[in-house]
Amino acid sequence: MNRIAFFFLVLLFAPIAFGADLIILKNGQEYRGQVTKIVDNKTFVIKTTEGNVIGIPKANIAKIIRDNKVLDFIAGESYYLEKKRPFLPFIVLSAATGAYSVKKFQDSQEHRKQANDAKLGEDVQNMKDQSNKDIAEGVVSGLFCLGSLYVAFKPIEVKVPIGRLSISTVPNGVMLSLKF
């Protein structure tokens, strides 16, 4: 019996514990909690995760974020944030530029060896030595390889717009309406 009661208590309080909103104010201050009420379309009443109940004027709120849904009060819109990772194209690009970089370093060693083997004068030898150009191209393509590898594993946030934001109150709680 105790296990069943504990299970139902966990199910009852799980949305409260794990469903916290992130409220970001215009001055950069952040609160975690849930919006419980809106008073006269001017003040948001928030119950924080610590148990405090605070009222924040609507004019001071910049964003309210719940999971991946964002209510942006500065821009007056709401949108979803989708995180995407463009693995394949940038990994292929990284592999190609890395292989080109390795090839250019090998070419520079070969050109250096050919220039040293040629028993010509000092002036002619420096003119035919292409190894410095190969080293420069190898360094640039190596940096490009590292940059594209970084982009391949860094998540990109994409905004998916929902519509214009309009918040109003109803007797039982908060109502969100969207204008298209």
C-alpha cells in the first residue's frame, strides 16, 4: 500500500517539480517557477521552485521559456526553439579539408626535397621551391577542417514562429491567445 501511495504522490507532484518555467527579466535576472496568475494584464504572479510567490510587472519581463516554447515579450511573439546538429555535411567537409591539408604538407616536403636535390644556384633554387606555398595552403585548410568539425558538433538553434503574442486572464487561470 505504501508503494502505491508513493507512486501516486510522485505522479501528482512530478509536473510541479519538473515543469518549471524560466522567466527572464529585462535586467537579466532569472527566476525558475510557474506562472500561476495574471493580475489585470499588468502583473504576473509566479510561484518559484523554492516555494516563494512573487509578482513581476509585465513591463519587466523579457521572455518566458517552457521546455522549447518561448514567449518573447520584447518582440511580441512566441516561437519554438529546435536544436539541430548538421553532422553529416560538415563532417564530410571536415574530412575532405583535412585530407587536402595532409596532402599539401606531404607535397611541401616533396617540393623541398626536389629543390634541395637540384644543384642549381641559390637564386634559382628559391624560385623553384614551392614548399612554402604548400605549407601555407596546408595550414589554411587545416584551420578550415577544425572549424567545420566544430560546426558539425555544435547545436544550431532554429526559431519556428508560432504567432503574435497576446496574453489575457480568465477567472480560472492564464489564457494564451495567438494572432495570425
